[in-house]
Amino acid sequence: MDYVHLRRQAASLRKGLFDQGYLDEQFYQLEDLQDDASPNFVEEVVTLFFRDSTRLMANIDQALDKCVKDFNKLDVYMQQLKGSCTSIGASRMKTECTAFRECCRDENIEGSHSLSILNLCMRSFQKIKREHSVLRQKLESYFQLLRQAGPVECATRPNK
Amino acid sequence: MASSQVVKVLIVDDDNFTRRIYKTMLFRFCFEITEVEDGKNAIQQFVDGNEYDLVLMDKHMPNMDGVEATRTLRGMGIPVKIVAITDDASSKDTFMDAGANKFLLKPLTFSMLTDILKSFNFLN
């Protein structure tokens, strides 16, 4: 197996994640924490993030499905999700979470369950789900490539 | 300091993977780490007689949020160093009024953590 090629593919995929804005500086922080004592730290943390964020998004889905929508509760869920995105460096997801929270605030100001604002919230959440799905696929591919490529002999950090 | 020489840290955050990140950072200093998911469990740690040198306190948590937990700890006369770590910038004044020692905005980086630990003289 061509391990050099696999590592190059992984590096390219990783670079793409930053160049396309899926990930930000915070992800470097996580990579910096990975060492011999925690050799799979980044993948573990990413796995935890997707597990927790999937659960949170299911809660948001349920809350949006209700006839009487509790926008304060939705805002709390979304704040949690945004916090998680911030901690892992999921930049595009974080942006969409901010947009959703602005919808919730607009709804609270309107106070009349305006249809246009509701639609905005729903659309905003669909965007979050899409970003979540794409990021998950890309990171899963990245970690799969890393596993196939095996450990790197020299501990050199890939170029930012 | 808590009775033993090892620095004891209590992580209070409802987010599983945030706690994992903090733990990994703190392990580098060979600290003793306990983690709980909300303010209520944080209070219980002290009620049970546990001692800590440092608390890393999130704000938004179920059962009891970080501000209330901080206020309660101070009301109990617990002098532990409390560092509020949240992405809610608007909560700074509330946290400091409640008795937090420091306020940091998420995401916590390793250098931010190191600076805090140095400021509290937890690093030799």
C-alpha cells in the first residue's frame, strides 16, 4: 500500500477543510493536544462531538415539530450546539447556529409566531443539518485515510 | 491549596467532549481531575467534603447554571478558585458578581489555561 500517497490525500483533505471554511484555528488546538499519551485524541473528540451534536439536533428537531414552539428553549439548545461547534472549530456550523439564534430572537421580538420568521428558522436549521452532515463525512474520510496511512515516523505538524 | 500536593481540579460542563478537551489539557500538568455535568453536582462535590484548588465552570447547564453554582459556593464560604469559561460574553459581569475569580471566553486554548494556572501559582 502506498502510505505516502495516503498521507498526501489525508493532508489534502485536511487542507481543504480549512480552505473551505469548515474548520478554523480551534481545530489546530485539538491537534496540538494529541501526543503519545493521547494518540487518537482528535478522532475521539470529533467522535464525541458528532455524537453529542446529533442528540442536540434531534432535540431541536422535536422542538421545531411542536405546534407551539418554545423559542427560548430552541435558543438554549442552539447555544449549546454553537458552544460545541466553537470548541471543535466547526466554523461553518457555528455561523449557521448564530443565524438560527438570530431568528429565535426575531421571533421573540415579534411575539406573534410570524410565518416568515418561522420559515427562516426552519431553513436555517436545515442549513445546520447539511453542514453537520458534510463535515461529518469529510472528517470520517480524513480519519479513515489517517488510519490506513498508519503512524507518521517523524512528529511533524502538517502545514497550516 | 487542597490538602494534598497535587492540584485538584473540578471541571463543570454539560458538554461531554468539552470536558474531554479540558481533561486532556490538564493531564499534561499531572493534575487530579474530577468532572461533573452541572452546577448542582458541582455543589454536591463540596457538600460531600471534597476539596478542590480550581473549578472550571461553564455557564449554561441543566439543573443549575454556572452563575448560580458560583454564587452558591461562595455563599457556602468555599474559597476555591473559580474560572468561568463560557461563550456567553454577556455573562461576565454576572459571573464576577457571583464570585468568579476569572472569566474566559470559549474556546479555551492551552495557552489560556497555562496563563490562568500561572496566575494562580499552580505551576512550579
